[in-house]
Amino acid sequence: MTLNFSAKITVDAKEKTKSIFDSINTDNKFYPENPTNTKMKFTNKILISIESDHIPHLRANLNSSLRLIQASYDAIESVNDS
């Protein structure tokens, strides 16, 4: 199967990176009906690779991933500010 569209995201949130990865990777694991091929990997950074045959699916998954990353980061920040 050849996928026509792809996107790669690298996220470095310093000391928050691992916590963000754990949060968003859990969401990805429990979404078996995902219309894209989405892989997440953690080294010192979060590496997200998304592939799809349909650009609207790719765009939707990309937007969702970025929003989840931002929400995770904001949640960690709000706890640290307390």
C-alpha cells in the first residue's frame, strides 16, 4: 500500500517532552479506527509521522496532534504555576 501524503512533526518541550509524549501516545494507541497511519516515537524529542491517502485525513490528524500537544503543555504549565 502506497500512501500519497505524509507529514513529520518534531516536538521539543524541554523537561515537559516525556510527559507530553505519554499523554498523546496513549490517545493514539486507543484510536484503532484512525484513517491515517500515525506513528509516535520518543527519543529526547517527540517524533510524529503521519501518512494518508487523503489529504483531509492527514490535515485533521495533524491538527488533532498539534492541539493535543498544546493542551498537554498548557495543562503541565497550569500545574507548575499553582
